[in-house]
Amino acid sequence: MAEEEAAAIEARMLREAWHGPRPAAKTVGQAMLSYAEAVDRSPRTYSRLIRLYRVIGENTPLSAIGQDTLTRLRGQLLKPDASPATFAREIIEPLRAVLRYAARQGWCPEPHFVLPKRPHGRTLFFLPAEAERLIAAAPEHIRALLVFLIGTGARVSEALGLEWRDVDLAGGRAVFWADQTKSGKRRIATLPPRVIAALGELPRLDDRVFLHPRGPYELGDRSSGGNFRDAWITAIRRAGLNQQFTPHVCRHTFATWHYALHKDVLALKAEGGWGSVSMVERYAKLMPAGYEEAIRQFLGAECNRSVTDPERPLPILVSSH
């Protein structure tokens, strides 16, 4: 018996010397709870985790989570015709985030899922005249917000969380801090003259820049901008625009217009806070030729420079000629 125990100990020591110590046995329930408590998570994140938790089970060990788990979750939580994007957003991404967190704690190996291929759909964007129609048709309380989204390429969550202390109208810039951005990095957005003018007309009734009639926007639902969605749908309908246009199309529009004016993917990547050049190459050559002047007019290229330092060049989205 002693010889068998010694052999087992020796085998374990050799295995750990080669592969490292075996991760401590933890369950999915423990990992999800620790992940949820580590930092503040959005209500949408909590909702997704709860749905996954109910199907996976509290006492399922982390070591049991694999590719077949994803297949089972998809079958039980999503409709049969759910898109790959929905599968990724609702199941793969939150589960992978929990497993990566658990791996950093030494509870399990890094997850390695085979991800579904996402079809390369059409990239939607506004033409300048369509953007004008949208703003004109929008409820008054979101018009400045729409100008800001199109003129800066900000994500909806970044814009709705923006505070006046992070806006410099004289310098023509706004700061999105690391805890606001998707990349987790601070980004400085250049404000074209039209954006500066729109912000300058807003009353300062709260720390937040953009308000709905009842106060600050809810920030938990980052995919739709909380209660901004209803006002957006109203604006799209009144303007007679494509019902497939979502608020994120404003970011596509910013990028498409930026490239149409500057033909510079590196500047676009930096200005919009994209993670790689490949992510912004999709916007190259989308805009038909001949719209450059209309874009400049929308952004206010002919506005008086007195709102900014007269020695400072116009923002990057505006032609410098």
C-alpha cells in the first residue's frame, strides 16, 4: 500500500512539474457568482448570466463546460433561426467571459470554443441628406445627441454617459474614459463645428450632457441605449428611413464619412477607438463619390472658427482646405 501511495505521489509531482498544478475544483455557480461580484456588471449582463446558470446548473463543475455545452444552451435558450450574432451575444460571449475570469483565478484552463462564422452582411450608413432627415424628424430632446453620434462616432453608451466636465467646447473635444469605452481605453473625440454648436445650445441641468425629458438615460442596456430606443424608432419612422437602421449605424456613418474625406484608415482607427486596422477597412470606399462637400456642410466646415482656438486646425472630420 505504501509503495502504491508513493507511486501516486510521484506521478502527481511529475504531472504538476510538466503541466503545472491542477486547478482547484470549482463549479459554474461559484465562478458566475465571483465574476458577478468582482466588479459592477450591467443589468443585461446579470440577465444573461442568470439564463445560462439556470440551464447549466449550479453544481456543474467548470471542467464539464465545453463545445457541447454551447450546443445545448443554444437549443434550449434560442429560437431555431437565431443568427450567429445572437448566439455569440447571448451565450458564447458571457460564458467565455466567466470562464476567462475563472482561468485567471486558477480554477480552470482558458476556454477554447469553436465559434460560428458570422456572415459579412451589408454595412449600413446614412447619406448626408438622410442624416438631415433623421435629425429633423427626431423628437427635439435627441436631436443634439444624433448630431453628436454622427459627428464623433461615439457609441450610444459612451454618449449617454458623457458628463459636462469631460467636454471642452472651446478646445473642440470630448473625453471618454476607460470605464466608458468598449476597448477599456481612454479615447478623445474631436468635435466638428456642428457638434460644438449643438452642444452649446443644450441646457446644463445635470452632470450628464444628454437627458431625456425625465432625466438621465438608463445605461444598463448598452445594446439599445436604454430608453433612447423609443425616440430612435420614432425618428426613423417619421423620416421614412430603413427600419433596419439602428443607433449603431451612426457610428458606421461617422467611419464611412471619415474615410470618404481623408482616405486614412490609421487616422480613422485612432479617432474612433477601433482595435485594429482590419476593423475599419470595411468602411473604405463605401461612400459613393461626390458626397464630400455634402459631408463637410453637414459637419459645419464653413462654421465660424470663433468657437475654437483660431490657431487650432479644424477637427479631423472637417476638410482643412
